[in-house]
Amino acid sequence: MENIYAVIMAGGVGTRFWPKSRKAIPKQYLNLAGRQSMIQMSVGRVQEILPDENIYVVSTRDQESILTSQLDWLPKSNIIVEPFGKNTAPCIGLAAIHLAKKNPDAIMIIMPADHLISEIQQFILTLKAGVDLVQKNQDALVTLGINPTFPATGYGYIQKGAPMQSEPIMAYQVRAFAEKPTLDVAEKFYHSGEFYWNSGIFIWRADTILAYLENLMPDLYQGLCQIAAAIGRSDLEQVTETVYRQIFSESIDYGVMEHASKVLVIEGDFGWDDVGSWEAVYDISKKDENGNAVKGNVILKDVKNSYIESTERLVSILGVDDLIVIDTPDALLICKRKKSQDVKWVVEKLKHDEQTSYL
């Protein structure tokens, strides 16, 4: 796949996975769904179709050390470092200027580092179909839409319009993007057959996304031009930090995708899960006859449908159902499974109370 590059976005903080996910080791560096970390699995998928030198990872400066330890084979030049996170639009723009300078014909496959994909070969087939779609429509932005399996309220949605192709995989013009809906709206989306889940996986030419940024996010684009001019110079890190202190934090969805003139969606059906909470980890974990998923030194009696993880010490639980229990050396989380999305509130509370040693 000539001129094709993978860009893995790895700068997230994973607040819903406290107390295991911390600033030093965020969600994407944890082994939540197997023997490898989420980022190692993400990189492994694209290694099926791309050489190592065409795989890039974008992360923040404070995660650079753990990134290089987990991906020690990755060339240092393939790690693009943000001074700090400013959401996905600056992250993607920064990768685009680096790749466009390296290869004016670069096509970017962009994906988060912390998603789970169970059907790898179907995923690869979908990526190849997306690349082919971009090669035929060089001014287009392509996103992967996931066939919904239930009326989810935790995902954004993409409404499909006119069909663009039927082989090898269905692709459509995008009619509209929708934010995370209420349950009533999600049920309408689901039953209409017109909507996909928004996967946050994109394919486009580097010069095409930069042209959209110039038109739709000119302040960001001007900052990126300053960084581009510094690539190869000794002051690149300083210039990048100066620009990042000036630009706004914005997602690529709000900043570009919802306003772009030519957006296409290609249908994805490859066992995708964004693993967005401890309950999601429970859902994908192997369970015993009582519906419990257990990791570590744990003793249970009369416990059902719970996820319990102990890092070091013995944890004993009696007579409860539907719990998440995460025990680490310095912090313990206990919550109802259905409340696991609210764990980020704990992180905000710790920030407010300046208990930074637990973050």
C-alpha cells in the first residue's frame, strides 16, 4: 500500500478507568482485553498491512516514556509528540503536516489507540476499501461507520445519504452527524437503519485534511504552518509548544467533519468496541458460572454479575451483585456496574481537592 501511513492517536487520559488508568499509565497502555496493552494491539493490527516505518503514533510528552517502552521497536522519528493534549483536531493536524512534508501524496489511516477490534481480517479489508475510496475521491474525507447492534447512548452517530459504492464494502455520502443521543433518539436512529456509530477512525490524504483545516479552522492551520516550517530544526519542540499554548482545544468532528463539503462513510462490521468504561471491560471479559469476571487474588461467595480486579492484595467479596471492584495499591473503586461511566467524576473530584498523587 504505497503512500499509506497509519496514525495512532495515543494521547488520551482514560479518566473512566481510574484507579488503574493514571497520568503515568493511561488506559491505552493497560492490558484490559488480553495479554497486550490496547496500544500494542492497535499497532499490531496495522502491521498486518503496513511496514513499521509507515506506522506513526501521536502522544503527549508526559506519555513518551511509557510509549517508547511498550513500542520499543518503533523508530523515534515515528513518534510525534504533542506538548500536551488539545483534542483530536490539533493531534490530526500535527500528524498531517509531518506526513505531508515527508510525502506529498501521503494517505492517512487515523485511529484511536484504545479501541478493541475482534475481527482483524474484516477490519483490514475495510481499511483497504477505505484507502481505495480515497484514491478515487482525493478531495473526500472518509470515516468508518459501525453498524449499530443496539440503541447506544454513549456514541455519536453518522447518518448515511446516497450510496457511493457497493463493492467490496458499502460506502455512502454522509448526510449528517449526530451527537450522543438520549435513549429515545438512539432507538429511533437504531430502528431507522440510516445511522452508524461514529468510530473515530478516518482515512484521507494529508493535503486534503490540511486544506479543510485552512478553510474551517484557520487559526489552527496557521499554527500548524509555523510548526511545519520548524520541522528539521533544533527549535521544533519549542515552536510546537508555543503554538499549542495559543490554539484552542477542538475535536476533528466539531471542527471539520460536521462542516466539510465532501464526507463519505464506509460501512464497518468488524467487532468494534471502544471499551469506554469498566462495564465495557466486564462485557468483553470471560465470566464464570455466576457471571463474574475476576482478575488477581480474589475470593467470592454469593456474588453474581460482577467485575473484580485486584492488583496485589487479597480481595474477598460476599453476597453482592452487579458491582465493579478495582483494587490498586493506593486506591480502591467500588461502584454499581451501570454507574461505571461516572468514574470520571472521581477524577474531577480529586483534581478539585488537589489530591494529585492519585491522578
